[in-house]
Amino acid sequence: MFDFGFSEMLVVAVIALVVLGPERLPVVARTAGEWIGKAQRFVAQVKSDIDRETQLSELKQLKDEAQSMVDSLQKDVQAAADEMQSSVKDVADEAAEAGAEIEKSAESIASTAAPRTTSADDVANIYGWGTPAPAYESKAFDRRYHTGPSVDELALEIDRLRRELGMKGAHFDSTIGRRRDYAVRTRSNRPRIYR
């Protein structure tokens, strides 16, 4: 802080000892140390406040830039949405006009064509009601699914693969297809006797 060497500090200490005396020198030294410590803490706090303010101003600037980017993006998206909506509306109007023209042409064709009458026999022949019922024929339908291996076969295959790979847990009974559970050993069945 100050450029004092050891010799300057020794001269100041000797002068302070002569001026203040040995009784008041420790009290003055303690008070001076406290004031120097407070001054250093105050300077450090001011530095940290200044750093914090600069960081806050930088963050505020970044926030403003991000907000302006978001606003411009939102305007672009809104413009694109409006454009798409207008194009969809144009296509819908064209489709409605085309549908109206098709209806008009269909009505004109229907009005110019001679009406045809259908009889009940025609309807019955179309739907197969007029023909006699055929004798029962058994028809084999194609299967919609193919059967696969059973669960036991899958378990055996997994056990075989585990044994090939040297993995733990390959304890399936090959005849039954289920895992063998071994009994846990008990320590002792004798009751404990406490003395």
C-alpha cells in the first residue's frame, strides 16, 4: 500500500515508542490496525460493488440484445404465419369455386340425362339377394400373424447365449425351462444362550 521498507518502519516504531510511551503504544497499534483493516475491507467492498455493477450492465446489455432478437424473430414468424394463412385462404377459395363449378356441371348433366328406374330385382341382383343361397363352403382364411417361439424356448435361448458369453445368471434347467433356485444356507438352528 505504502512503499515503506523495514528500516522506515523501524524508525516510525521507535518514534512512536518515544512519543506515546510503552503503556499506550499497544492500544494505539491495535486501534491503527483495526482502522487499516476497516479501510482495506471498505476498498475491497467498493471494488466488488464496481465489478458487480459492470457485470450487471453487461448482463443488461446482453438481455436487451436477446430481447431485440426475440422481437425480430417473433415479427418474422408472425409475418410468415400471416402469409401462410392468406395463401391457405386463397387455396380454400379456389377449391370452393371449383366445387361449385363441379356441382353446377353435375346438376346440368343430371337434368339432361334421362332418369333411369331400378327395379327391386336389379337391386337384389346387385347385392346378391336374388340368387339362391349357396351350400356352406368352408373357406380357409390366411393367418394374420405367424406364431413364434414360446416363452420357455426364448428363456432357453437366452440361457444358452449367456453361457456362450460367460455371463452370470445362466442357471436354467434345460428340461423344464425355468430357473433353479437354490436354498440359502442357514448359519445355525441352535438358539443363542446369553450369559
